[in-house]
Amino acid sequence: MTEQEIKALIDAALNSFKSEIKTEITTANQGLAASISKDLKKLQAPQPTTTEPTETISDKLTLKNLEQQLTDLKTQLANKDLETIAAKRSSAVSQVIANSKALSPATLQKVFLLDHADKIKQEGDKWYVAQGDNVSSLEDALTSYLSSEDGKAFLPPSGVRGSDAQETRVTPVDPNQKPKAVDALFDAFN
């Protein structure tokens, strides 16, 4: 076979392939054209009129309205973020208070948050209290608060009786030790 015969065979094969594809496309397009013409007839048929509210000027999408909507959405997202942070902060304070075994934990949480809510920050999963240059963990800040005058009301009572009484530590008595004169005298009068 010569080069021209090969070209002629290829051209003949390509032409027959082209004609087959054109026939298939034409057949497919005829079905598509028929379905489109049916859809057009349905759309052209008179439809019952419905009373739709007409758009007012305020309903139209204007740049000013879109900017206002965007601003409103940003405000809503910021408020949700603040609520989420407040809930997490409250949960962390609640957990620390539960670990401290303080009295009236709900009231302590409210009072502590009133004084420290804006100072409580989170870094990763750790909570801390930043008071100026002084930074302490949430647990240390609560312990410090409980040792203050306001915080002492939330501590459980000690074993001391009376308002001005000093808590004394009892020293264990050694049975091998001889009693002192003061102790012997005290025992004699009791």
C-alpha cells in the first residue's frame, strides 16, 4: 500500500465516522427539540394570574441595603462570639469553684465574675486572670479572692467558737512527760 491509499482509507473511515456521529446527534437533538417545544407551549399557555406583592424600593438589592445587612450579620456574629466566650468563662469558673469546695458556689461564681469577668482570659485550654502586669492562673486568682475579706464569707467555718476567738492548735500530750506546775495547778482546780 502506498501513502495515498492509506490516506484515502483513513479519510473514508473518518468520513463514515463523522456521518454516524452527525446522525446520532441529529436524532438526539430532535428529541431534545421536541421536549423544549413542549415546554415552551406550556409556558406560553395562559396561566391564572396571582396577586403578587410588587417590590418596593426598599426591597430592592441596593448597595446600601447590602452593606447594612453585612453590618448586621457581623454584629450578630460578634454577639454570638461574646456569648460563647462568656459561657466558656462561666463554665471554667464554675469548675474551679467546685474544686475549691467553697460554700454557696453559685453566689461565689456571680460575685467572682462581677469582679473579674473582664480580666479572665483564655489561652489554648488554660484560663488565667490578667490584672495589669500581674497574671495568675484562674485557680490562684480564686484562692487569692477566697483569702480576701470579701471571699472569706464563702469559706467553710473553722472549729473555733466565737467571733474574735483565735484558732489554737492542740499539742498532743506525751504520757511519759512529767506535767508542769501550771498544768498540775490547772488540773487541780478543774
